Amino acid sequence: MSLTFAQRARYARQLSLPQIGEAGQRRLLEGRVLVIGAGGLGSPAAFYLAAAGVGRVGIMDGDIVEPSNLQRQILHRAADLGRPKVESAAEALHALNPETEVRPTAERLTAENGPRVLADYDVVVDATDSFASKFLIADLCHATGKPYVHGGVAQFYGQVLTVRPGRSACYRCVFEQPPAREEEPVSGPLGAVSGVIGCVQATEAIKLLLDSADGDMLVNRLFVYDAGRLTARCVSVARRAGCLTCGHEDERYEKPRKEP
């Protein structure tokens, strides 16, 4: 597939990067990324994936736009209040890049619908805000062999981890299991922190589509960002022998557990 004149103009800055070039841009145009969550993380992640020319961007979220969302969820506007998030998100992404196929899915991810939804994508971006959803995504991606990019934010903090199932530390390797009781966040996050972390997730998803080397991504490394002190660091992580998701190689693609 040759790039059109319009595509060369739109993606000129990416084409000039030796890590991308024309071959890499074609891979992005053929790439398929599912963003689970159209909120604080999913908004910037999906926005920059569409801007980069990813061929298909899926948006999965069962919520509607509420006033408190507008502080950080940049895909939505005041006029979108009360609309399903996937509708306003799809509208914003289409306006940004009409060439990108945007697939809205107005439902929550479950163990039952997960395999069907994930089958249409190459990479998954975990932009959810609950532990139950994050562990479910880890199990589903492991079961289906889909690489995924975890992201999380709280107050002034954020973190990102990229996972290649079967060959790198997974989300459960690092965090083991959900807390016994999921508590409501008492403060934050600062909206700009969601933007930073969502952009890092988009970068990692793009590098997965480009098949970058593990050492060039956040594979086996947890990126930790502190906006309060304005520091960033990477913490080395490793596969854990007792991990319930990936601790047993022979059971790598076991049927995912049901949502807690």
C-alpha cells in the first residue's frame, strides 16, 4: 500500500522519523488499537492514536458524560453532557482524522464479551479506573495473546506498564490481586496528569504496532510519574512464578476468570 499525497502531507513529521518512515506509517495505517475507557486516560490516548493515523481505534465504555468528567476527559464537551461517552468520543476522533475507523462499543468489558471484542484488535490500551477492570483486562489479554498498555492515575501520580503476554511481567505479576474492597477515590486526579499518562500509553501502543524492541518500551519496567515533584522514573519488574495469570507457562492461554 502506497501512501497518498494527502497522507504524506498529514503524517510528514512522522515520516521524517527514522524509527517510523513510510514502512512504519503503513503499519500504523493498518494497525488496530482498542482503548478500554473513554475517560481521563482514554481521551488523550485515543486522540493521539487517531492523530498518528492508526487505522482502527476502538472505544469501549458504558458510561455517559457527566459534569465532573470535563475537568480531564478532553474528548467530551459541555454540549455532550448526558450522551454516551463512546458517541461523543467517536465524533471528536472522526473530526480529527476522518481516515481513522472509529468503532464505539457502548458496553462494559466482561469475561463473556471480552474475547469477541478483543479479536478485532492488535493492541489494547487499559484506560479504566477500577482494579476489577484492570485485572480482568490483564487476564483477557493473556488468554488471547494480545499485548496491552496499562495506565493508572491518582491525585498527582501516574503509572504505565506495557505487557507482552507470555514473555514479560504482566499486571498481576506486579500488583498480584485486587484489594478486598475497592474504595472511591477521595481526591483528584489532576486533569493534566491524566493527559501525561494517556499520552505515554498512546506512545507505547504506537511502538507495539511498529514492533519496537522490548528494551525500547516499558516492557518489564513500570513508569512512575509524580506531577507534584515533577519527577519520573522507571522501576524494573519481572515475571512472578506464582502469578495467577502468567506464572505457569503451560497454562498461558487459559480461559479468563469472570469479572469480580
